[in-house]
Amino acid sequence: MHIEFRHLRSIQAIHQAGGVARAADQLNITQSALSHQIKGLEDQAGVDLFVRRSKPLKLSAAGMKLLALAEKILPEVAALEADFAGLQSGKAGRLHIAIECHACFEWLFPVLEEFRKAWPEVDVDILPGLAFDALPALEREKVDVVISSDPETLQGIDFTPLFDYAPVFVASSTHPLAQKPHVEAEDFRGQTLITYPVDRARLDVFSQLLSPAKVEPAAIRQVELTAVILLLVASDRGVAVLPDWVVREVKYNSDYVTRPLTKDGITRRLFAATRSDETTKPYMSHLIRLARTEAVKLQRA
């Protein structure tokens, strides 16, 4: 048998209307065309789909089986059509995010909460497991946005600036380096450096300061949570380098001090990497605006 969606819609309409004439009106076709369609379907099936001469017109046992199929499939087809319409209009889509900036989780969550309210039909997910292979994953369409501070020249990939930040040195207020107006690479010799569990090439303290100066700290301790890093620093278990927006409130806490890295400080920029043909999608543009707005809030805190 060759059953089409129109056949299922016709069976359902006749059952609901109780007759061919009313069903034809609902389907916006002629009664003759509908009767011809049903006759062709019955010829294919080799069975009657309706109990003839019944008023209202009733489905036969075979017709009821076809109706059950229609009631199962047609809602799924309607949902799929709605999904396609949402994709076409830019109201729906997928937003899977890979993060190369470990500290960005705390900044990104408020952004995504606002985004979810505005775009409930967009499937949002964060895929931290792809952090070290994020840009190739973006090119392969495994993810849709990469949050990164290391832009590259890649065909078909846009890097949209989000905000600038300064990585700063954090130590306990009793630490000897707390007395300095700023710290240099050499100051890290002999120190225990507490970092996020990220490859050192992705950490600003290494890429921007220690590696160029060929300086190695005495030990490296990796910690997942910012709050725990600050707790260890306050206990003089080590020092850390964190984005200034992460430790904005540190200056109000007598347990910690922050100092610039080098006399002139170091400035970094965070980007949203997207495929060029998707950068201007309405929900993508809105995500970037929300990210920038949240960044302003953090910098003013």
C-alpha cells in the first residue's frame, strides 16, 4: 500500500465530520475528489474502510485501524511542521555552547537564564567536555558557539567581541607579595599556583606571563570552583590569577588582595565564536547582546 498524509487526514476528517460532504468542506476539496481518493485507497488495501449506508458514515474495522494510525502520526507531523516553521522564522534552533574560559560558567549562567525566557524554543546546552577541541567542533557543527579569549583566523568562523577583562593576581592579605603594587613573572618562583583544571595553554597566567618569561611556579594545584580557590588563597595555601570580574568584590574583603600583573597590567578580550552564516540569526544576536549587558553589570559590581 502507498499511504500518504492526505489519506490519513481524509480518514480522520470523515470520521470527525460523519460524512464525505462535510469532510470535503473541511479539507477544502470537492466531494468527488474525496470519494475518488477513498476509493483508490480501498482498492489498494483490498478492504472496505467504511460501513456503507450507515448514517452518520462509520468506519469499518479496517478503517478504525487506519484512523488509529492517523491519530498517532498526524500530531507528530504537525509538531514537525511547527518546528520547521520556527526554524525558518528564526524563533527556534539549537544553541550548544563550548567554553574555553573555565571561569565563564559563573558569568554565563545568568545570561542563559535571560536567554531561555526570551527564546523558549531554542535548545540550549553547555558542553564543557569539548573545551580543548572547541573550535574544530564548531567547524564540524557539533557546537554552535565557542566562548574563547584566543581568536583565530578560520574560514567561515566569526569572532564577535564580548568584553575586555584583566587577569589579576590574588593573594591573602598577609602574603609577602601583597605588599607589592604589582607582580611580575619572577614573583611566581617558589609559589604554589592555584588554577582551574584547564590546560595551561588556556590559562592567562601562563599564556600571557609565565610561559613567555620561562618561569615555572614551585607547584600547581588545580581546583574546580572559584569559591574554593579563594578559600585556599585566604588560608595561605597558595596564590591565584583570576579575571578581575570574578574577584570584583575581593577589594571589600580583608582576607584577600588583588594586584595587577606587571606594572602596566594585562588586558584580555573575550569573544563569541560562531559560524558566519549563523552569526546574524536573531537568537544568536540576542545572546551576544545579553552577554555584553551581563559583562557591564559585572564590571560595575
